[in-house]
Amino acid sequence: MTAMRRDLTRVLAELWRGHALRLGAGAAAAAAVALLGLALLALAGLGVAGTARAGGAAAPAGLAAAGLVSGLAALALLRPLVLLRPLARYAERLVSHAATFRALADTRLWFFRRLAERLPAGLGLRRAGDLLGRLVADVEALDGLYLRALVPGAAALAAVLAIGLLLGAVAPGLAAWVALPLAFALLAPLALAPGAARAAEAAAAAQGGLRAAVVDPLTGLEDTLAANAEERAARRVAEAGAELAAAQRRLAARGAWGGALGGLLTQAAMLGALAWGLAAGPAGVAPALLGLFLAVAAAETLGLMPRAGAALAAAAAAARRLFQAADQPPPVAEPAAPPALLPRGHAIRIRGLRFAWTPDRPPVFDGLDLDVPEGARVAILGPSGSGKSTLAALLLKLAAPQAGSIALGGAALDTLPAALVRSRIACLTQDARLFDDTIAANLRLAAPEADDAALWRALEAARIAELVRALPKGLATRCGEAGARFSGGQARRLALARALLSPAPVLILDEPAAGLDAATERDFLATLDSATAGRSVILIVHRLIGVERPTRILRLIGGRAIPATG
């Protein structure tokens, strides 16, 4: 219960704090609708009671006339309320749902930013489906905290307080018979939530497992089909689906028991009003009718309140999964204060660098020294696992060394914000991705404010402009998922154009021709010499083929950079 309360409080205080006014307005609107419902039924009860007194055989003439007048007056007031309440309900739905959608949208953005800061070090989420579930389903589950718990809770609290005050003024004994069962219905979610929390956590975990079982084999569909593993994958999906269904049934059962309890408590309030009226005799008919009608009005608001316990539990389980991923420490901490020394240039100097990805693995670098002067074109060679891509990650502040130093333009890299470093150092990774968007949008990832003329200059430098001009939609052509619209060589040139569009004076090319055939690779690498003119270039490759023209060649051997001898 403590953990659930902590997680839900953090959602409200940290993630949704900026929407407090909108969320409060939605809750207030729900309370107003509940009070209008009470007023509607209270007037109906008063009208019935008044006309009943007027029609009583033993009633004095004056008292009967007064009862008839009060009854008719109460019934006359019903007409505006009958029209007003549906309009108020409509407005409440608009306000509360709009507030929820805004809060969830900001929660997705917050979660995405936290993931973006932490992904380079790994989140411990090996399965893409589970990560997708946290970003989509778990964020969506948080709407239950507001729409199915807080908003109904505000309406129910307003209703119970109003009934207690109104009946307490008329007949205190009647108030106890009616308001106490309704108060128990109001508090039931808090009592039922801990039991539902276990079922909610199991359902959330099973949902992530199902997504992983579906996404993993589809991501590697060629391998799945080549190994005739589709039947095994289908069985995994079926098993994960059955596990999710069982977990959801257990959670639904908790909600159903809560709903039954809520219905029982509201029925108890109605029976309490009738019992009090029978015990009070003729004088208690009017108050008893009022209490009965108020209990009927409260049934709509309070009858399903105990189900809010299941909604609270599901929201808490979703919040816990979000925070579990978002609270992983970032791989590289940002400096606590602005740097005292900004880079004067963009020369890179590495001394005594030691780095291992995890403490139980051998170091990738152990005493690495490296200099990349301004304007230099350094080729770094080495087999897979020698640390070539790791060096790029360290220079981009996607990882931090355990010992040694890296300086950019004379300033220590660990004193510089990551955004500043990446504005000075751009990278074309070996698996650079084209997104399912237009060519222009893909290029502007590197320079969001670039105009079309700048895009065409970058495409010209990458020697892909002619192809783009020949496309019917030109820069507005969609690339397709992972650049499926283009061949491997064309996609690499578009990725190169994106890197060239960045104004960064240092360009890291990490296996830039990966996956290309020999002829395409040679043509592509020949482009780099002219395309990267005027920049410092770090070319990371397995081997040179003779067209790269570096000014210096180094080999990574045993965690150190050794000048190549030929």
C-alpha cells in the first residue's frame, strides 16, 4: 500500500503538476454534476412528500393546502434541473477528458525524454515489445487514476457530504442510517486497492510479455521463417496471451467484487431510509422519502466507487513500470554547473583513457592516447570488438571513461553539456536509420532550421541530389520504414547528407559503407573526401580500400592506438 501511494503521489506531484488547474476543474465539474443529481432527486422527493401530505385523509385543510403548494413548487423546479444536468454532464466530460489527454501527452513526452537520456547505457529492457508497452499501454493505464478514481471520488465525496448535511439538518437519525453506508462505499476503494495491486502488477507484466512475444519474432521475421520457427513463435504468443487473459480475469474479478460491494452499500442506504421512516411513523414519511430519493441519487455516483480500487491498483502498477525504466541512472551525468572553459576550437586530445562497458568485462581501452588536430583526417582501423564504435560513443558522451581524460578544444569533455559536445561532433553511425518520413524531415534531424537550399547542398555533397530531383515528390518523398524506399547505397548517401547538414566541425564516420557491395562501397567512400572538406574527420573502418585519403592511420590493438605501418 505504501509503494502504491508513493507511485501515485509521484504521478500527481511530478508528472501532472502542470495540469493541476485543469485536473481540479474536471473534479469540481464532476462534483457539481453529482450535486445537481442530488438536487434533482431531492426536489422530486419533496414534491412527492408534499403531495402525499396534501392527499392524506386525516390532514387538516390548511396543512394539506400548504403541502400541496410546497409539493407543486418543488416539482416545478425540476424542469430547469432536468435540462441543466445533462448539459453539466456533457461539460464535465469535456473538461475532465481534455485534462486527462493533456496530462497523458505530457507523460509520454517526459518518458520519451528520460529514455533518450538513458538508452545508450541500456535500460535492462531487452525486449522491444516490453519497452513499447511501457511507452503506450502503461501511460494509457494512468487515465484510470484520474477518470476512474479521482473524478468519481470527488463527485462521491461531494454527494456524501451534501447528504449528511441535508439530512442532518432534517433528521440526524436518518442521516446516520443513510450517510454511513454511503461513506463506507466512498472509502471502499482504499480497502480494496491493496488486494487488487497484485493482480494489476501481474496483468501489466503479462501485457509486456505478450508484446514481446509478438514483436520479437516479427522483428527478426526472416530468421524466424528460415528456421521454421513460426509455429514455436505462435505457441509463445498463445501462451503469453493466455497468461494475460488469466491475469486480466483476476483483476476484473476484483473490480466485480468491488462493484457488488458498492451496490450492496447503496442498497443498504435506501433500506436504512425506509426503516427509519417506518420506525418514525407518519411524521417521518416526508424525511424518509427525502432520504430514499437522495440515496437513489447517490447510487449512480457511489455504486461503482469500490471498482475504483482496481483502477487505482492498475494505475499504480503502470506507474511503477514507468518509473522503473525512467529512473535508471543516465550513462553520463551532465555537469552540475556551466563549464568554466568553453571549447576554443575542436581539436580532440585523449590521454590515458581506460574504459570497460561493465566491471566484469575486460577493458575496451587501457591507456589509450589519441590526438585529432583541427582539419585532420584520421583513419582508425581494427577488427570487430577492438573498440572502434566504443570510441565514437565516448566522444559523443554516450558513455563515460573510468579513467583518463578527453578534451575538446582544450576543455575537458566531462565539464561540457552533451548538447554542446554534439553540436561540435556529428556522427554517421554504421546503422544510421532513415525514418518513415519525408526526405526533408529525415535531413532536418541534423539541422531543424535548415531551408530547402541547404538540404539540396547537402544532397549535392553526398551525390544523391540527382536521384532526389528525379522523384515525383522530390524532398517530400517518404523514405519508408527504415528507408525501404531506397537501395542500401542510396540510403547511406541520404544518411551522409544528413550528417553533412550538421554544422559540427568534427565528423565521425563509423563504418560508413557497412552493408554495401564492393563497387558501391568504393564509390561511396570516394565521395567522402570532397564531401567532408574543411572538417576534422575520424574514419572508423575495418580496412582501407585506397580511396579514403586519410592524413593519419591508426590501429586499435590491445586497447591502444598504434600508428599503422602499412
